[in-house]
Amino acid sequence: MKRNKSCRIGFVSTRFAGNDGVSLETKKWLHVLHRLGYSCFFFGGDSDESERDVSYIVPEAHFKHQDIHDIYQIGFSAPLRPAETGACIQLLKDHLKKHIYTFIKQFDINLIIVENALAIPLNIPLGVALTEFIAETGTPVIAHHHDFFWERKRFLVNCIWDYLNMAFPPHLPSIRHVVINSSASNQLSLRTGISATLIPNVMDFDNPPPLADAYTASLKSDMGILEDEYFFLQPTRVVQRKGIEQAIELIHQLDRKARLVISHASGDEGHDYEQRVRHYAALLNVPTNFVTEIISDQRGTLGDGRKVYTLWDAYQRADLVTYPSTIEGFGNAFLEAIYFNKPILVNNYSIFATDIKPKGFRVVEFDGYITDQTVWFVRRLLDDLNLVQEMTEYNYQLAQRYYSYAMLERHLQTLLMECFGEE
């Protein structure tokens, strides 16, 4: 397809900032679209691009805005919806819709890509505003769904079924739906009659990561890892579905000096599970460090003089990546570990079992709990660097075939042709 530089694309979400999976995957789509010659703009409650003249920031678009959060709390806790909550949803929906119209006009947008805001109901007024805007204008839309509300137990008891059925996601003719795994595609079709394109998460496997540099020479000591300890990296948020207890259990049984380093904070699902992880690590006497303060999008320095590292820096210095999740939409951390040529411990979560494992990746796999075989395999990897190199090189070549930017580019070209036709 020829480059259509006159086409201007607007990304819409609650936020485009930080290391969450949606923000990271959006940056990859942005990179490919820029490479194809498209101009891209952003509408949300926060944006890493806000310093450039390409972002339209509306505080109420963020799921952490107090009024939005209050609606979320009532929507997924109260048995009946108070009348004032419905009125508040409508008021905020009208406010957001007005700003969406302005965003489209200000940047002369031809196509909208909605990142998860029509799938996961963290911001109900935004989803409803988008649905009404699309229904009123027929604007071409690519709805990129990372996870649906029916995949999360906390969303299943609520007093807002009418809004969920209307907007998460909406069934409108100008929307092309994209999902990241085959189960989501099946469930979307069964529940709504909507067909979707499957585009898995990707990494830039055609351009390997740079080697660790001098800046990261002090990373292990700055993260509290002793000289004689192995560095096990848990590169996720601290939420229950990440199954972090299994990584702790592994180290407890391993009979090697190892420390678990957790890179991200608890996020939007509360802090009770973090306390559970801390207590469990103490109970099993497993050294576990939470280093979210010194992990950021960019290198830098904290006010107390401590160095700040990126998650990529941590991957480069890790000995093993632990990924014991019980539920994942796809598995960004899995691809990241492969990208940085690291051995990885993986729980056999459903999407791994159906979409990733059949490709033939070589990992330390367990199914729900750590076994003697799991422990033996990890010990073997720690003791045999040649085996690690053989496994990681094989995994990299496999991922390059299935999860590269080139694959993403072909999918996006097809979607854009469906929206605008062949030039």
C-alpha cells in the first residue's frame, strides 16, 4: 500500500503514559504508523507526548480522575445504581464527547484508534462518549482491545450492565475490532456477534537491544542484590493474577542464593496483594525487593541522589525472568524476556497454552504450582550458560517470525485498506 501522508490518525485512551501494557503497545503501533508515513495525535487524561503539539489532554479522560473513579467504585460495588450516578455519567459523557469533537476538528483526524477504552470499563463516561460520537459521525475506528470486562472477576457484579452492553465494546459498522489473543476473539464473537482481527503483541525483533552499558554497572547493587546472589526479575505490577507467590516458592526450593526483584507498583487494584506478597516472602525467608521507585520510563536521578533505571536496564542484568501469571491478555513480559535473551519461568496460563506455546518456545514451564522438575530445570540453567544461550537464541529467532514489527505492519496495512480502500 502506498503511503497516505494526508491521513491523520488520532489515538484515544484513558492515558498514554508509563509502563503499562496498553501504553507500551500503543508506542509500538505508533512507531510502525510513523514508518508508514502517517501523522498521529493523542486524546487522553495523560500523555508522554504532551510536551509536543500532538496531544489533547482532558483530565476527565483519565480513570484516576476523582469523579470517574467514584463512578467506577459505585458501578462495581452497589447492587443498584443511584439516580445521581446515572446523572453524573451523562454529564461527564457530554463533557468528554464535546472534547472528542474538538480533538477531531483541531487535528483534522481521519481515523481513530481506541486503545482499550472500549473494552475495559475503568472510565465508563469515556466509553459511552466514544460510542455516541462514533454512532453520530460514522468516523472510521480501529478499536484495539487488550482485555474485556468479562475476563476480570471484579467487573462481573455491577449495576451498569446497560452501559457495558452499549459501549464495552459497541457494535457499530464503522468500527474494525482488534484483539490480542484467540480466546478474546472467540468470546467477543460469541457474546456480541462481533468479528475481530487478531494482532498479538509485538517487539522490534529485527533490531536487537543494545548491550548493557556502563550506566547499569551499579544496577544490581542499587537494587539491593548481593554479589553472590542470582537476580530474578519479576517485571510486572503487583496484582493477584501475576501469581508472584510462585516465584517466591521457586526461590525457597532452589537451594541457590537468589533475590526476587519486583519492578512495578500495585497499580489500580489496591495494595492488599502487595502486603500478601511481602508477608509470604518473609514467611519463606526469600529475599524480595520492590524497586518501583528507581524504575522509570527514562534514566535519571531521584532527589536523594539515587540512580533511576529503565525496565530495559533491569532485563539486561537479570539472570532469570519470572512470569508466573495465572491470567494475561497476551504476555508483554514474555516477549520482553525473549527480546533480551533471558531464560524465563512461565506458568501455563490459558493464552500461553493456546496462542504462544504451540509456536515451540523453550521455557521453564509449570502448571499452577512449582514442582521438583521446575526446580531442577532452573538449577540446570543457572549452572549451564551454554544451555541458556542455546535456548534464548532459538526463542529469539522464533519470536522474530511471529511477533515482529514487520508482522504488525502487514496487519495495519490491511486494516487501513479496509478503512480507506486501495490507493
